[in-house]
Amino acid sequence: MSNRKAVVSVVTIIMAVLGFATAQNTAETAGSGRKVVSRVAPIYPELARRMRLQGTVRVEAVVKPNGSVRTTRVLGGNPVLAEAATDAVSKWKFEAGPNETTEVVQLVFVPQ
């Protein structure tokens, strides 16, 4: 019986780890169209997971010439998902450019 408990524990841990990756992101950027060089996936909020929330959050990111994100602002989406989206986008890196630009990114959250 202890083997069965161990298997159940391992499966539960794997499902929990995979659950953190359930927030998908797509970089549909508007503005200058700077490409995303590196992305950080948003962490699906526990409250959203329990409520089985899903949806799209639109985030405006002001990108410095070196490609790092200076500021973010939520343009639309579920408030429960918004903080996770802005936290993730603030860690993204875009390709370098001559000027500061504003990019609009959509992040899609799907519970699994």
C-alpha cells in the first residue's frame, strides 16, 4: 500500500508542476512590432485555478531601447489574472531598438 501512496504522491506533484505551466502566452505585439527575445511564462494564480478561470489579458509594455521592459499596464482582462500577466511581461526581453516603444501583448490563460 505504501508503493501506491508513493505513486499517487509523485503523480500529484507532477500535476501540480504542470499546472504552473497552464498559462500560455502569445506575443501579438502592436506598436513597433519588436520581437520578443525571451519570455517568462505567467504563473497561473491559485485562486484562478480553483475557480477554473480562463481568458485573455492584454498588457501594454513600454520597452526601453535596450529591450528591457520599463513599465506595464493592463488594458483588459480578468483582474484575477492581470497581476500574473503584468509580472510575467515585466520580465520579458525584446530586441534592441533605437527608441523606446510601446508594445501590446496578449496572454491567454487556460486552466488544465
